[in-house]
Amino acid sequence: MNATLVERTLLTGQTIQIVQGDITIEDVDAIVNAANEFLQHGGGVARTISKQGGSAIQKESDAWVREHGRVAHAAPAWTSGGHLPAKFVIHAVGPVWGEGDEDKKLESAVTGSLRLADDLKCVSVALPAISTGIFSFPKDRAAGIIFATIENYFVENSWSGVKTVKLILYDQPTVDVFRRSWRDRWGEEL
């Protein structure tokens, strides 16, 4: 069972939450998969999403890559949710730590995911801590970038139909880092 730990309504009207639990059981319009550029879902969050969602997700991912080529940081791919509660899976390619320009690439992946959620007419979207697992992006740095990017997206896109963004975090160390970043950003006690 997923647990909402903290919630905030942004000045633009959207709600942002930190939720501890499993992204594959979250009942939202779209979940974001932390993917690689070839959409081969072999490890981390990607493997869990593909396993829980069924073979349709990998099949649709393979078809997407055949048609469009590698997935760019700023232009995520999407598939159906397969057997997941979510209608869509947005496949965002986050940066691998050490490849260069990681902050900008992470910002592009988050912005691209929100833009695609809008294109798909999603009202709710759930994101993992993109790139902080097997891609080794420092969690504290990623948290600050992710929060700022979400807030900036809605300031710059006041027309957005996305009303709720949930950061779904699985393990306690990641939850702790994101909650500290939340407090530092918005000055709220948790």
C-alpha cells in the first residue's frame, strides 16, 4: 500500500506529493518510467514496470524504437500501461551520472515527461526519482532539480491539464533525501 507522506498545492494550483511505495500500483493516468534510450527494460524501475505491466509494454517499446529511433532526454516515448492501473507509461531517459551536462538532461527528462502527459490529456502523473538508481545521479541533487523543474513547468505552462504530480519513492534513504529537499525548498516542517 502506498502512503502519501507530504503534499503541497503550488501557486499555480497543481498538487505535488511525495508518496512512499510502488509506482506500479499507483492509480494515475500515467506513470513515468526511468528508461534507457533503447527502451530495454532490464533493470531498476524499468524492469519492475515492465514485469508488472506485462509483455505489452516491452513490445510497444520495441515498436516505438523501430519507428522513431533512440529516445532523447527531452522527448520521452510512451506506451500503454499494459496490466498496470495507469493508462500510459511515459518512458523518460534520465542522465547517467558522469556523462556530462547531467543537470540539464534531468531537467529535460522531467519537462518532457510533463509535456507528454499534457499531450496525452493526463490529469495525474507519477514519477520515480529518475536517474538516482542504476544511473547513479546523486539523490539530493536530483531532488532539487526535480522539484524546481515541476514547479517551473507549471509556471511556464499555465494551461496545463495536469493537476496532480506524485513522486513515488520506494526505499527509505531516497524518501529521506527527498523530504529534506522538500523542506529546504518550501521551508515546511515535515
